[in-house]
Amino acid sequence: MERHYAEVLSFISRSVGCRDKAENIVQEAYTRLLRGRINQTNYDENHQRALFFTAAKNIVIDHYRRNQKFVDPIECELVAPCDYEPEAKLASQQQLELLYTCIDQLPLKTKQAFTLYKFKNLSYQQVAEQMGISVSMVEKHLATAMLACRDAIKK
């Protein structure tokens, strides 16, 4: 669980807008999970991570419900949204370029079906009618496109 501490802290900091308050919340979540013996070997790493996030989020909700004040402008530093972080912005742009390249390399019918569905927001039925193919063929084209996009991002 220790390896997820920074990730959960970052998430909660953006949620509450105050790093000091977020540190207290994450520490409380960590303590609760340790008290509940969540660190046992019968939980895999992904399960522990999910429980850590959920516990921290639930503590934020509990504080909100009790109408506690989250942000004290005097005590807390301002936290910019993650969209303003240069590394995150660059990573997003690179990922988007990868996806566009992947889409351009798809077979023509697959590319057309994917574009109509994802960018023009047409239903499977509408895509099938416009392309003159069956709905099951649209599903196959979209599955092919999605797998190609997923593989491109994984690389």
C-alpha cells in the first residue's frame, strides 16, 4: 500500500484543494486500512490500491457531510488542476497523436465505422445504414479499431 500513497495523496489534494488537509485524510485512510488488516496477502496489489482510493474518498465525503471546512486560504497552498501540469499535458498530447496515427492506419471500412461512431456520435444502427453493412459488421469493425487503439497506447 505504501507505493500508492503519493498517487492517492495527489488525487485527494485535487479533490479538497488543500495539500495539508489531503495529507491528513490520506493518513487517516491508511491507518484505517492497516487497522482492518488490509495489508494481508489475500488481497492483490490492485485490490489494495482500489481500497485505499475508496477509503480516502469516503473520508472526504464524511468530512463534507459534516460540513467541515476544507479550504483555509491562510493555511493552504493553492493547488492547480492537473491539466496545468506540463508533464500531464505533454503526455496527453503524445497519446492523442498516437491515437490519430493509429486511426489513420486502420483499414478504410474500419476507419470509417470508427469515425462515424466515435466522432459523429452515430449509433451502431445509424453507422450500419450509412455504410450499407450489417450491425454485426459495424461491431466487428469497432472492435478491431478499439483493439488497435489499445495496442497503440500500450506500446
